[in-house]
Amino acid sequence: MGLVTGGLVVAVGGVLFMAGVGAETDDGESDDFSADTSEPFFNPRQRDWGEGMCESMASLKALKTDSAKKADTFSGSPVSVASTYLTSASSALEDISRKFAAVDSLTRIPDTERLRASYLREIDRVRPEVRQLSDADGLAGLSTREKTGRAERVTSLVAGIKEPNPSWDQLLHDQWFEVAANSPGCVAVRQAEQAKSGSSQPSEAPEAVPPLPPAADGASLGACLDGACEVRVMKPAADIKVGGLTLEVTRDGSKVTVRHSYPSGGAVRVNLSEEGARGTFGRGGDATGTVTVELKGMNRNGAVLRINSSLPPG
């Protein structure tokens, strides 16, 4: 392996590697990166989807909180307390089901539909029994003990509504969900929850994130197959196939690392930490040409790379 400072040149197993200005390089073992593709960038329906979900989730949370508070209060209370709870809980659950059902399905982003559908399944799992237990005709003529038993059963059913997996909070590492969670409607929902709980802590304004520059090929990493592309990388790790090479890309918010492992066992890596930084990969032997990767811009949520290759395909 050879190393020349200035216009840094690294030769690994007969392979030529050059790193441009603003790049750091080092050698290392190959990592096991997934080949996940990026999610679509901002969707015009993103705000409406996020606000519909925030409102629906807040309504469910309020019902669960109210039910938990009342779970141990029915015994010894007037029978009207249990009857009133049964009616209100059933009505609230029906309303929450309608709210989740009204949120538009965003089929291009599967996690959004999985989240919404998971909530609906859990709610609809208990809704028929809650409706039956709360039916006014069925309550008529029941003893205080029987009505209390029904109310306690409903609190148990409501408490048993499970959070989806992955949950909303677990998905917030994804820029799409983070932006949706910081839409004006979602912020207003959080502020209302804090005001209702008596919290003196004001809702923190979301931290400003500089926008990513536009990418000609959007989030389609497959556009790099022909050797020229400009793409967004939103996941922490992704593989990009270009000009017969596989570039293993990782990012951590402060830099983007581009790595290539060679059949000979060697590997080279370049760290791009500022706009305009470049790394150039090349092959010796019978194959000629290079692959150049330029960091067009990045923020904590993603990065935009411009890639050009003069390598032969395959």
C-alpha cells in the first residue's frame, strides 16, 4: 500500500484510490451494510398525514388516560358514574376509529400505512365488545354491581390497546416522520396536552434544520447504475452500485463515509465532511477509469451525493 500526501493517493492490492480536497481517508475492515434505499423526500401530503395521526393518537391517549384514572373508582360510586363512563368511552372509541380511518393512506411510504393500520386493528379488536357492553338497551335493568363490572371490563379493554411496533416514536429517526411530527398541527396537539396536564414547560420549538440541496434523481439510488447520478441518502447506511463498483455509504450527521471493499481483500474509505468534498476511486490492471463522489450538501437527516463514473459497466 502506498500513500502520498497533498493529492492523496492510496494503492491497495493494485487498486488506485485518490481523495480530493476536504476528504479524510483511512483503511479498515469491510462492514456489513444493508442495501436499503432512501425514503421519498418531502411529500405535499406529509403535513396533513402527520396532523391527522397526531390528533388521532392524542385522542386515543386521552381515552386511555381517563380510563386508567377511573378504573378503580366505580365501586362505591353512584351507578351513574359507571353508566356515564360506558357511554362516553364507547362513543370516544368509535370517534377515534373514524379519525384513524380518515387519515389518507400513503402507499409510497410503507411505514406510514403500517402505523395507521396497526392502530386501527388494535382499536377495532376491542371496539365491538366495548359497544356491546355500553349498549343502552343492554344496561337497562342491570344492577349497580353489573354495571360496575361492565365499566371495569371496558377500562381493561381500553388499557389493552397496544402501541404499534415500530411505534411513532421509534420511527422519528426517519426525516419524513420527524418533519411530520413538527408540523404546526402536531405542535399544537402537544401544547394542548401539556396545558391539560398543567405542565409549566412550554413546548419546545423544533430545532431548525438547514434544508438539503435538490437532488436531480431524488432518492432513487438505482439511478447511479449508469455511472452518473445526483441522489439523496436518508438512511444511516446504504449501498450504491455504480460503474461496476459497490459504494458502501454511511452517515452520522457530521460526515458521510464512502467505502469500497475489493475482491483482493483490501478496502478503502473516504470521509466527506464539508460541502464540495470529493473522493475518487479507480481500478488498475485492465480496467481504466474512475468513480468520483462529491458531497453536495448534508444535514442531520440526510445527504446529497453527486456521483460520476468513467469505469466500464459490469
